[in-house]
Amino acid sequence: MGSENRMKVGATSLNITPPIGSVMGNSYGINISEGIHDDLFAKVLVFDVSGVKGAFLALDLISLPYGMVLQVRELIAQETDIPVGNVILTATHCHAGPQMNPRFLKVVGGEAEIKSLEYIKQLPQKLLKAIKIAEDSLQPVQVSFGTFYEDKVNFNRRFLMKDGSFRTNPGRLNPGIDRAMGPVDPIGSVLLFESMDKRPLAVLVNFALHPAIVGGNQFSADFPGIVSQQLEKVYGEELVTVYTNGNSGNINHIDVKNESQLGQYEESARIGRVLAEDVLKAIGSLKPLEINSLKVGKMEVTLPIPNFTHEELVWAEEIIGQFGKTNPPKFSDVVEAWRILDLKEGNYKDSIRSQFTTTVPLTKDRKGIVSEVQVMGFGSELALVGFPGDAFVELSMAIKLKSPFTHTIICEQSGNGNLSYIPDRKAFSEGGYEVQSARFLPGGGELLVEGVQKLMIELFYDY
């Protein structure tokens, strides 16, 4: 390949740890942070292939607010040579990061809410800064790809019980467990970018496992941060490790057969070390990719949503009004109430709606919700997929199975913003926490898969 057509990559890492005293994340988090166990980062890659540029940002956040995604894309397009449609943002889905949802920040109120809102306000400019640094460092690279196999740290968390019911995380050594109700994806991906003199510049690691091990009142990137730290010990602090989470809405770290499993920071560190070792072994046998083009596509996907009665809306307002108070409502009621209010906000304009939710917008008739899928195609060799929400692993496995590209990496918590859980159609008949959290009707996950497949075909065959 001629030097003028060789792929160029710029990479950087930027600290985005929120201030102590702001509100902690996880989906329903209202804890006020008391410290920093380890920092959170934005990991940024800028690509340039024959003058076509794209940007990929992986953020140590639980999810991406819709308004923030739009703002970051516009800022990048205004301030750089990267078009709006050529930007993919993804969240690692770490649960010990900042709370991003204004509704739950309001529950906390006071100085903590003020700090959190200021953090969210400043974040887009910080991300633009990171993009500019990465763009300024563009250089010709050699690209190589490989995989690893790991099935000892990831477990499907949905179970069929002996009484015929279905439960999420039914507890260790629960005698009522019959069997797990789904697979895991044991295949992790490793994408390495090296300078022309073989100096490692960046590595993208993708694996499907819920980063929800660490809790408490200290900010932490969970095991994705440990993976980065371990690889930096080997290759130096200049290496940018971009960890992305595969579809893991029904996958977590809990081994229900292991009563003595570690927890919190110890288990997070153990799993991070295991995955880092897997990556290091894979790096020893990576295969070079010949990339001579870059094509990026995104597609809106409208998902049908349930209807709610006026009485249900009144009930939901009451439940959320009690959340965080002395006698809080049941957690399952909070989950249902938040879902109802998220979909009720269709009577507000988008600019006002963002004051209540981070979720993607509804259609004008309020019968659907407008999500998005993205594909970044590198020649015929590699597809980098942005898939929304906390998606079930079966959906990404279906995408990989039918991908026309030689290699396909799927990154959840992407697209145009937050979408909560994305179960497959089968799960809706089973029920459970993930289904109760879903913002759409059965079949929505499959519609998103179809959107990805259409995009991949268009980019691969250049329709």
C-alpha cells in the first residue's frame, strides 16, 4: 500500500473524573461521591484513510445522554475536519461513574446536583479537546487484529427457576435454579495500532461483560480501568487502551455456583487482570489488516412503545416523588415508574425533555422512540458497530453471524443516546428486570439488529 493511502490514526486519553461531592452513577444512583478509587477517562481514536476521517470515543460513563451526543457531534464537526455522521461515541457502562440523569440528580438536590450539572455541561468541551489532540497526532499505522477466548469471568444472569418462573441474579447456590436462560459470548476482540517502526500506539479491546462489580461512594472505571492499567505496565503509559463493552445486558460476573467469589474492588481487579492477560496472549498472534478505505453510516430506527393510562402516569409521578425519601418505594416500582415517565415526556419539546431524561426522543405521534445504529467500515476487513442501550448478547451474536466483514466488533451503549435495556424477543415472554426496564415493545431489539445488517451490507457492497 502506498504511503499516501495508508491508514492514519491519532489516539489520546483524557481524564474525565467528576468532582468529589457530585452524584454517583448506576442507573438509579443517588449516592454522593466521597472519593476517587481510580480515575475515569475518555479514550479517543481519530482515523484518516485517504482523506476520509472518523472519530471513535469510549467514555467511562454508564450511558450517553441524548443531548450530549448531539452536542459533541456538532462541536466536532464545527471545530475539526470530521463530519457529524462520522463520529461514534460509546460508554463502557461502568456503574461507579457519574449520575447523568437530571431526574435523579434532582432527587439529591443541593450542592451535589449543582456539581453534577456543571460536570455534564463542561464534558462536551473536554471531549472536543481530546478529539483535537488525537487529530493533531495522526500518523501512518500498521493495524492488526486478533481474538481471545474467555468463559470463566462472564455468566448469563437470567435463570429459569424450578417453579417455572424467570429471575435475574437469583442468588448464589439458590436451590431453586434450574438453568441459565441464555448464552455468553466468550470471544473478545483485540485491535492493535502500531507506528511504522512497530511502536504500540493504541489498542482497542472489546468483551461482553457488565461493568457493574464496583459500587460504594468512590468513583471507579471498574475492570475496564484495570485492563488499561495492566497493559500500560507492559507497553508504557503512552499506550491508549480503548476498552469497549460488547452487548452484555444479560451478562455479568456473578457465578451462582461459587459461594466464595470475591466482590467489589478485589473481584474487579481480578477480572481486569484476567482480561489483560487474555489480551497480551492475543497480541502475540495478531494478524495484519489491509485497510484501504473508510466508510461510515448511521441509521435511525423507530421502535414501537407501550401506551399508558392517565392513572398509570399519576402513579408513576407519585413513586418517583417518594424515591430517595425516608420511606422509599419498592425498587421494582421505581423501575416501572421511571420507564413510564421516560415515555410520557413526549408532550415536551426535545430541548425541554432533556431536563427530565437522557433517553432518546419519541416520534411526533408519541407511538415510537427514535434510536440509532452506526457502522464504521474499514475496507472489507473490519466493521466497528455502535449499538445502543444495555443490549442482550444474543443480538450481537446474530449481527456477527451475518456480517459480511471479515471481523466485526460491536460496542453497546452507543448510537444517539440512552435507551436502557434491549432484550431480545424471547425475553419478553419470560419477563424479569431487563424486560421491565425496556422502553419498547417486543421485537425492538431485532429491529435494531436489522438496521445494523442493512448498514453493513450498504457499506460493504458500496450501494
